[in-house]
Amino acid sequence: MALTEDAAAKIVLIRSVEECDRTFFSNALLVDAFSAARNFAPGLGWVRSRAEFLFDHLSPSYQSVIHLAKLPTPLTLPVCLIALVLGFATNLLGPAERIHVVRNPVLLLVAWNLFVYLVLLLAFLAQSRKRHVASSPSAEVFSAKKPKQNTGEGAPEAKLNVSRLAQYLMPGLWHFFHRVALGVGEKKKLAEVVSRFSINWYAIAASLVIARWEVMLHLGALFLATGAVAGMYFQGLFQGYHAIWSSTFITGERSVIAFVHFIFGPSLLVSDLLGLGLAGEIDVARLLTPQGDKAAAWIHLFAITVILIIVIPRGALATWQWKNIKRRRND
């Protein structure tokens, strides 16, 4: 039997409430819940009907806990707008009229995103290896021989193996926005329910929760880099920029040319394919002078680099995770 995400969240919320306080619901209300579910055979349909009945009898403060399951989706648009403004401001805060072709906010963002891609690749390889080991015959034999440990009730102990995202970050965010939006004084029992709900929800929908966070982070990185490039163009409308090169060790023209082609090689290639001819507009010899080179072509190279390294990959990753969210919501 398939469940909608809201129906599953209600079941998990009622379970969390009863785990925190067995006497939360009165005996009369529990009897009414059994009566409401009498038309369903024992199973998931019966559980859903009982949970929906008890959910309708919760106070608005407790009912609002199920919104925790959707985090951080409601925050995605505000985060993207904030990232766009911050990226734009990175250029407004700097009064310098010279842009170092390497030591600047745009290439710093590029380097950070390359590091993130490396971490994601290593995590993907580690996860693939873990799945391969878990599915190997030797792992099955070992798990069959491994004695089972008695953990008592089991469910409360599960929180020891749950990600910190579920134990701390998600409840913390919920508490913050609950206070700001609703202005409700938190009670200890409600706080316990929030923590328990986040743990129980993460236990059954971890991939969905992580996918939502990754969508927000990918889009945030995309908008931050876009804002930085937009700010650079905006400043260029009202300020005469010059690109410069300063280094203690790399000072020869040949060395600088090699370094520039190493950094902007893909962007120069795309420029040639599009017929922009940026390679002919940049002058490394002028770049080494105190006045520097005219920055227009360099700004275009920065923009192409951001599109290639940040906008396209981050957009693709966000789209892929968005499709995963739709698929996992239907699971």
C-alpha cells in the first residue's frame, strides 16, 4: 500500500508522541481512534487511519511538527536570494580598481566548488564500495554468523546510529522558525517530540531529507557565484577595472602565460568555439606592468569559467536531486 508523504509524516508524528509519553492520549481518545480505524484490516491502512484520527486531535503546535519533514525546501528560495546578494556584494565591498587574475572572489568560489566536487566524488565512490561489499557473498556469510545482540525495545536505541542532521540540525532549525513564525513558548515535552520526530523521520526518509538539503546547497552555490559575476559586470559599468598579476615566485612572462592557460584553458577554448576571440584580447605582457591589462576580456573569462565550473555542474546536480526528490516522495 502506497502512502503520501503527509500521511507518512502523520504516522511518524503520532509514533513520536507516543514514544515520548505513553499517557499523552487519553484512554477514551484511543478507543475512539480504534473505532475510527475499524473498517480497515490490521496493517498499514489501519495504522494510517488511526494516526490521522489522533493527528486531528493534536494542538496546532504539535500538528506543525510535520512541517519539519519538508525542511529545508521552504528555505531554498530565501537562501538563494541571500546568496545572490552576498555574491553581488563581494565586488561592491572592494574599492580596488585592479583585479588580480587569480586572487579574487570569483576564482576563490571556483576553487571551492572544485573541492566540493572532489568530496562528492569520493563520497560516491565510498558509498558504491560499501554497497558492493555489503552485497558480496562473504559479507552475507559473515552477517549470518554474527550473533544478534539484545537491544531491549530497540527503537529508542536507533538514535545512536542516526545522522547528526536528524539529531541536531533539523530540530534546531524547526525550533528557531517555530518561535519566529508562531511566537509560541516551547515546552519541554514538545521539544522532545520534535527531536524524536526528526530521528524517526530520518530513519525512514534519509535519502529524501539529504536530497532536499543538497538541492538547496547546489542552488545556493549557483546563485552565490552568479551574484559575484553580476557584481563584477555592474562595477565595470561605473569603474575602470584593470587586470593585474603579482607574484613572488611566478614572474616570467612564459610562466605567467602557462599559468593563465592552465586556469583559463577551458574558457579560452569555449571562447574560440563561440567566436569571441578573447585569447587575442588579453595581453600577458601588459598584465605584468604596474598599470595592468584592460579587464573587459578577463571579466568575460571569469564569467565563462563560472558557467563551466559552477553554474552548469551545480544546476545539473540540483536538477538530478530534484528528480530524486519527486521519485522518493512517491516511494
